[in-house]
Amino acid sequence: MLQLRRVVQTAVRKNVCRQFSASQSYLQEKKGLVLGVFEAEGEEGLHLTETAAHFNQSVSGKLSELLQISGPKLKKGKSRIFYGIHKDFPCVAVVGLGKTNAGVCGAENWDTSKESIRQGMAAGCQLLQELEMNSVEVDGCGDAQSAAEGAMLGLFHFDQLKSKKKTKVTAQLHGSSGAESWEKGVVYAEGQNLARLLMEAPANHITPTAFAGIIEEKLASHAQRVTINKRSQDWIKEQQMGAFLSVSKGSEEPPVFLELHYNGSPDSKQPPLLLVGKGITFDSGGISLKPSPSMDAMRADMGGAATVCASIVTAAALKLPVNIIGLAPLCENMPSGKATKPGDVVTAKNGKTIQVDNTDAEGRLVLADALCYGHKFNPRAIVNVATLTGAMDVALGSAATGVFTNSDWLWEQLYKASVVTGDRVWRMPLFQHYTKQVTDSQLADLNNIGKYSRSGGACTAAAFLREFVTAPHWAHLDIAGVMSNKDEIPYLRKGMSGRPTRTLVEFAARLAKMAEDERNKKTQKLKCMKRDD
Ligand code: BES
Ligand code: ZN
Ligand code: ZN
């Protein structure tokens, strides 16, 4: 699949060359530039970023002059293009970034400055892409990580299966200030873009086997710190994962249980962070067949597995000093003569029996077995991620991922990470009220749907998962609402979103930092004790 991507991209570049006339080739050789301007506080004017001010000097004040005469004050998110003001950059896009030092907003639960930079740099890059610039240089805006995230996320598009392609644009930092931060932003965004690619690609391309193969390929260069197990159907049977198998049995595609170990901590015994992702590569609903309109979106029902695996690829690329284990039960949910029927009873790995009253509530079944299995690693924390319920979308829409957790500590860490990334989370309840609605089953220990049908659907699903968790720090992230983007997140184009990959990575980075601080404290203490002796 990625092979195909490379071939296709090379072909596009060649094609573009052939199509351009002599005058257009001038544009091809030149770079575009994206610069930011803040709104000056308390004044009418604009406040150029450090990079933009430097550029302004290099063109003898032409930029600020043009900004003044070309129209009203550049508002946040608005942009303007100037042509021919610099010999190296035939097109310069200037983008409004809003107020200087806006910082964290208590009402929005995100860092407004970072979001504005992401939004602004994405908009500028997209404009230059429309002008068919092959390369753009981007203002670091004093926060090069956010600028890189905006640029790389904004430029991502999935057109590898189309004959007519958008121009492929390479983005780099303008100047050298913040180079390290820029690189970090590129890696974070590439992680999310990998999840977007996996989610957007059609289900006949991303089968369970293909998914596992792509992740294996992505992790190949980190072989020293990573081990990969692609467990087969026989292994899944040996493990007595009856709930997972009950979902996969309606499909011709064999299931895969993907197990990734990233050993990044210098302490090999450090308890790992366990990430578990729902990996339904296509969810037709099974015998409880979904209606056809929008069924195609269910190719992204492996969004949990995609974001979890992409986070591990990113953690490896960043060489985060933390141990992470990733589990992805991958299969299709299809109707057939072999498929599970409503009313069937299946047995999960922990011996609990489940009455499957609705075969479309399959995510909780595959996760149940993966959660049981994951406990054997004695994890520091368990985070599972899943496009689990339409009810989650009804509750929060695409504003935030719903987090159901039994741990205030874990909630705080996830929340803090999300404020930085702007890919927000919102805490949801795990009341016994909901547990009662899934433990009241006519034939078995549990029912895979809540007693009162759709009421509180996201909460009853979470309560069901909790029946397979004994660990004290567990969080279930329902990402059904944030699975795709129409136009709500301005720096993501329309399509599958890859959310909340960056929040997972930021969370892992924070855990790594905490463990590192802990280790340093211990060494310091030992040194002191030795000195005292
Ligand atoms: N994959 C779906 C949930 C979903 C819906 C994700 C929309 C993204 C967008 C899940 O497997 C499902 O179908 N859930 C059912 C559960 C119901 C039968 C209790 C739902 O939400 O309708
Ligand atoms: Zn379903
Ligand atoms: Zn599903």
C-alpha cells in the first residue's frame, strides 16, 4: 500500500513537470513563504512575528506597507497573498494569528495561541498548495512545534487512489530559530497523518492483514526497541478470546491480534503504558446490518487501532524513554451464514458470558478480550481507544473525545496533554446506574447492549468494558464523535481525522518525563546516602 503510494507520488511529480509551460516552470523552482501577524494589543495596528519582522526588514518595510494598504486589519485565521516582493519567494502568504500571548483558555480547555498558530500555518500552506508551490517555508511564530503541526496537518490529503492529484508540497521552517521544536511538531503531525491515512483508505485495501503489515513496515527502522507479534486466528483461539472470535467469524478475512512492544525506557522493568485500540477494519453491523447511507464511513472503525499504533510509531520516532505495549484486535464485522446471530451467547477470555443481542455492538466484544489479555503485562495504566458508539457523537459531536475512567490521576494526565495539543477530551460518567443496564441479561452474565436500548449508549458501552478491567488506572476513550472532520477543525481537511493521536503521544511523553524525574530523584537520593556514609 505504501509502496503504491510512493510510486503514485513519483508519477505525479513527473506528470506535473510535463504539464507546465516555460513561464510556469519559474513558479515551480521558487518557494512560497507563510508568515504570521498578531493583532497588536490595545492598538489598531498589526504586530509582525519575529520572523515576519525580519523578513519585512529584508524587503525594506514593503511587507508592512502592503499589509496596511491592501485592506482591513488582518483578522485571526484570515490571509492575504503578496506576489513578487522577494526574489526567493514569488508568493508570500500572510496569516492573522489573533492576539499575542492568548495562552490557555479556561473555557475552551485548550491553548488558544497554539491553536491559532496551527490554524494560521495550515491555512497559509493550503493557499500556497492551491497555487501549486512545490515547497513552502513556514514562520515558526515563536512556537515552531505548533507551526509544524499546522503545516503538516493542513497539507495532508488522501488522493493516492485518484488519477488527478493535488500538488505535493514540502514544508520547512523559515530560518533556524526553533529548529528542534519544528522537528518535534513534524513528528507529532506525521503520527496523526499516519492514523488519517489508515482510517481514510478503503476497507478493501486496509484489511486486518494489510493494517498489521503497514504498522510492521513503519516500525521496521526502530527494530532495536520494538518487537511486533502478528497473532493468527489459531493463537486467538488458543487464548480463548471467544468474544473477539464471535465478531470475526462472519468475515472471509482472517482476524489478526496485533501486539506491539516499544521498549523505550532505560529501565526494562518499568511497568508499561498499555494502549488498546478497536480495530474493526469494516463495520457493516453484521446480522444487525447497518443502513446503507454512510456505511462507507465504517472503514474508519479501526480508528482506535490506527491512533494507538500511530502513537507508538511516533513514540519510537521521538525515542520517548517509556515502555509502551499496543494491542489491536483487528477484524471485519460482516453478515454471513457463519456470522454471530442476535441472541447468541459467547464466552470472553475471562470466562464471563455475553449475550450478543445486537451484532453491531461489536467493538466492546473485541476490546473485552484484548483488555483481559493486556492485564498480564501489569501495566502502569491502560488506555483503550475506540470508535465505539454513535451515542458519543450525539453527546459531544466532534468537540472532544469522551473519556470514561476509574482514575482521577489518569484523567488529569490525559486532560493536561489535551490542553497542549488542542485535541480535547471531556470526562464522562462511569456510574453503577449504567453497569446495572448491561449486567441484567436473560441468558448470560452480560448483555452487549444496554437494557434501555439507545439511552446513554456511550455510557452503557463504557460500563460493559469496565467488566473486563481490574486495573486501578484505566481509561476508555470513545472517539466516534471525533472520527471524521467536516470543517470543524480548520487545520484538518474534510475526511478522517486521526484524532486523538497527538494527545496520546503527548500523554506518553508526560509519563516518560514523570518516570525520568522519578529515576533522577532516586539516583540523587542514593548519592546523598553514599555521601552521608
Ligand atoms: N462503530 C460503531 C459506532 C460508530 C458510529 C462509530 C458512528 C463512528 C460513527 C459501533 O460499532 C456501533 O455500531 N455501535 C452501535 C451500538 C448500538 C447497537 C448499541 C451504535 O452506536 O449504534
Ligand atoms: Zn457496530
Ligand atoms: Zn463498530
